[in-house]
Amino acid sequence: MKKFLFFVILLGVGYFAVSSLLNSFNAAKPTASPTVQPSSSSSESATSNPQPTQSQSPTVKQKAATVEIISADVDSGAMAISVVAHATNIAEDGGSCTLVYQSGATTKQLKVKAESNVNDTQCYPMTLSTVGLPKGAGLVSVVYDSVGYHGSSPATAVTIK
């Protein structure tokens, strides 16, 4: 009888411990909390101390990037314009280069990644198909853009034959 009573008490204590543990885990789950609305008797007004909202993003002033086209060639056999460019005054990862081709009313763009080199930021090689582009003279330029920098190269003349 004592063994049975001991077993029942031990079973009750174990059940209590497990249920308490589960309740503490359930209580630790994050729940939505009600939002507090400022009352009209607040000493600060919304116009005197504006706070950024999710729709407002802080503007980051980008520094000037100096972009240079190293080479711009038209390969008639491959029907492509190949351009190599870099940003000469920065060395950073995470930016992008956009090749812009213009001829008359036609504009075509190609965006590639850029990566840091020892002393500059190099654009990945850019190869733009000439299919659908008008024959004759055109201009290519490269725009570099990152969180901290923005700039474009002077235009370089190319001729599609």
C-alpha cells in the first residue's frame, strides 16, 4: 500500500512538473501587443518632432563615381558590342554597372555586377547583342551605381556594320 501511494504521489508530482514546464513555454511565445495611441493631451505634437515612418526612407547622399570606359568594340561576326569599364576613384563590392547604348530614338541597356579590385571597382565584362539595333553610328556609356556612389562615363562612339 505504501508503494502504491508513493507511486501515485510521484506520478502527480511528475505531471505537475511537466504541465508547469509546458505552460512556461506557451507563455514565452510572442504575441501581438496592442498599440498605444497618443492622447490629445500629449505635451509633444506630431508636427514639432516628426518621426520617420515605414513609407519614409532616409536619403543617402551618394558621392560621385568617376567611370571610365577602357574599351568599346563592335564584333560584327558575333553581333555584339563588348564594353570594359571601371570606376576609378573607388574600390568597393556590391555596386552595379549599366551599359547604355543610344542611336537615334533607340536605347538599349544591360546591367552587370561590379567588384572591388586593388585600386578601383571593375564592372563585369558587358556584351550587348546588336540584334534589333539600327546599323550605323551609336554611343555607349556606362553608369555605376551603389549605395554610396553614382556616376557615368563620357559617351564613346561605336559603329554597327
